[in-house]
Amino acid sequence: MIDLQGKVTQSAFGEMIGISQPAVSDLLSRGVIIADQPVGEWLKSYCLHLREQAAGRAAAGELDLAGERAALAKVQRERIEMQNAVTRKQLAPVNVIEEVLARVGRQIVGILEAIPVQLKRRSSLTAEDLDFITRELVKARNLAANIELEDPADAQGPDEDEHLEVTV
């Protein structure tokens, strides 16, 4: 029978729990077990240490398992939220939005360019009036042609894989 109030060597404790003497020395240096305590305290401390590791609360080196699990869960939640937004058509890839805007822009340019010709045929506007209307339409067309998709949070612009929220 082992006297739990007695003290043991690092080697004897290692044999008792199935680890090497250097591993016991490491436990001492990390403060898992404390020198000059009875073997019963070492067993309690060692078992507590194992429970903490198993629960993911104790750091093994720089790795914090509970923190890593929480970070992974957050990333998974964000991915699912994004997939749901795409499914509800609240989110679209930037390249799709650019293609749609380019197609609509070409249609608008065609309509704007036809307005001065139609006005000339259908109205009694002066040449000055038609020139003014043409200049204003050119300004609007050029403004529309220079529109770029840009994420306000990202001054360099979004990557192809990023998504922008679409509101209708």
C-alpha cells in the first residue's frame, strides 16, 4: 500500500503514473506539481492537470484548445451565415455584380445617346438647348461609366472571392 502522506522521488512517481523521470521534472518546472509535497498531493495535482487538458482548458504550449474551438465555431458560423445570405439573394459575388452593372450601364448609355436625336426630331428646341441637353447627358454617361465597385472598409478594393451586400 502506498502512503499518500509520504514523499517519493521523481522516478518513483513517474513509475507510479506511467511517465518518465524527465516528464515528472517537467511537471515540477511548469508548476503542475510542487516539490516537497506528499505523493497524494502530486497525484491530485497531476489528475487535475489531466482533466484540464482533456476539457481543453489547459494550454499545451501556445495552443489554447478552448480558444481554438471557439475561433473555429465562429468561422463556421460566419460561413453558414454567408451561405444563407447567398441563398436568400442578399449577397452576391463581386464579379457577378460587376457583370450586371456593366450590362445595365451599356443599356443606359444606348438610351441616353438616343435622347438628343429624338428631341431634335420631335421638338422645336433650339440648337443651344439641344447642345445643353447633350452635354448634361454626356456628363451623366461619363459618371456612370466611371463607377467602380469598392468596399468602403477596404481602400484597395475587394478580391474576387469577396462578396458585397446587395440591397434592393
